[in-house]
Amino acid sequence: MNFLSKNIFISSILALIPAACFADWELNLPRGVTPFSQDIYDLHMYVLWIVCAIGVVVFGAMFYSIFVHRKSRGAKAANWHHSTKVEVLWTVIPFAILIAVAVPATKSLIMMEDVSNADMTIKVTGYQWKWHYDYIGEDVSFYSTIHKDSNVTRQRGSKLDPFSVDHYLRDVDNYLVVPTNKKIRFLTTAGDVIHAWWVPALGWKRDAIPGFINESWALIQEPGVYRGQCAELCGKDHGFMPIVVEAVPEADYLAWIAEKTEEKALVINDSKALEGINSVALAEGKKIESGE
């Protein structure tokens, strides 16, 4: 191999290094905040390194052959057309690579579907164009729709600057509040058409299908606000169904649940009081009508 050929060969190998160097760049798969999302990230990086190694070997051999065995140097094509050793080699190596990828991938799939031993359950129902959350066993439920600031700004003719709105089209009126370090089971369905509940930081996406329930789970390890979006075309306002999950320490979560329960009790009491007033008014009206 002459000097020029060596330089070209080495350059072709070095050209692949930036892909690995930028593996943690913002365009890479996010690591997420759940054990499953981090497992998926590790699997992604593991496969990426395998792909990089395959690329180095394949393209390295290709460029080496192109420059070293070129016709201008007097190279002549070989006449052989069969090699049992080579055929066995290019069968065994890909098979070994597939096994090396399939084993951890299968473990990840099993982990993803294991919703047992959950600490709490939340039912997620998609509607055009909002979400409904029901905390099973807590008597807390509410709708979550796009924040009014984003909703007003997005209207045609509003003349409002979207850049002046915090988290434009990505904020909601009611956050889905969950505790950290608790295994949460999600039951996802829909009340009209097919939707998809997707928060990238959790590491999974689930279709919300009318008449069918998809199960999933999350254990959020870091407090914070995590945003997502409906990921299934569901009508004219599909792009305006944001999702916001707020993970808080358990003590804060319990305080939030108590507050929501108290709010609901007040609403029920007010409703009963209003019903009582209406009943009295109706009775008085009947007395007046009857001349009593």
C-alpha cells in the first residue's frame, strides 16, 4: 500500500469517528427519566456501536480493495467463485450479531410489558381534543386541555406573537401530577377516535383505542415537568393536544391529592346546597300556584 492509499484508507476510518463522538448530542435518542427509557437508550447506544463497527469493517475493506487492487496498478481479477470458509464466516458472524442484539432487546420488551406490582394506577382517556385522567382508587379525575394562552394565540387573526407565550402549544391547564420513585400503571384508551399518548421522557408511546385498553408503566426517578403530545392523527386539532406530566416528591403528591379531594368535596357540597335551594324554591312555587 503506497503513501496515498494509506492516507485515504486511514481518512475513511477517521471519518466515522465523529458519529461516535456526537452520540450524546441533542439529536440523539433522549435518555429519559424512567428505568425503561434508560434501558432503551443503553440498547440504542449498544446497537449503534455495533453498526459503527460493521461500517468500519465493511467500508474499510471496500476502500482498501478499491485503492490497493485497482487496475491502474496492474491488479487482475481472481477466477475463483466459491469458498466454503468465507460462506460459513459470513453466515456465522451476522447470526452472532443478531443474537447479541436480540437478547438485550427481548429483555427490554419483557421489562416494558411488566405492569405487575404497581403502586398506583391512572386511566388515560383520549378525546377530541383533550385528555381525561382518572386516578384509580383516589377519587380524583379531571380533563386536561391546551392552555388558554396557546389556544388564543393559535387562532387565525389573533395577531398575538407565539414567541411571547411560554411553552407555546406545549402547555395545558391541568398537569398530570405523579409521585417520583413509584411504579405507576397506565391504562390508555379513547372515547371517540384513535389517539396516542406520548411523553418522550418516559420512553414509550401507547395508542389510545376506543373500546380497548393498552397497559404500560413508568417509574419516574427525577422530579420535573415532562411534556408530550398526541402522536396519532385524530382530527383537525390533533396538533393541539399537548401532554404535561409533573413528577413531584411523594409528600408533595399526597398534598396535591388531598387538595384535589377537598376541591371535589366542596363542589359536591355546593351542588347539594344548590339542589336544596332549587327544591325549596320549587316547593314554594307550587304553593303559590295552588293558592296556599
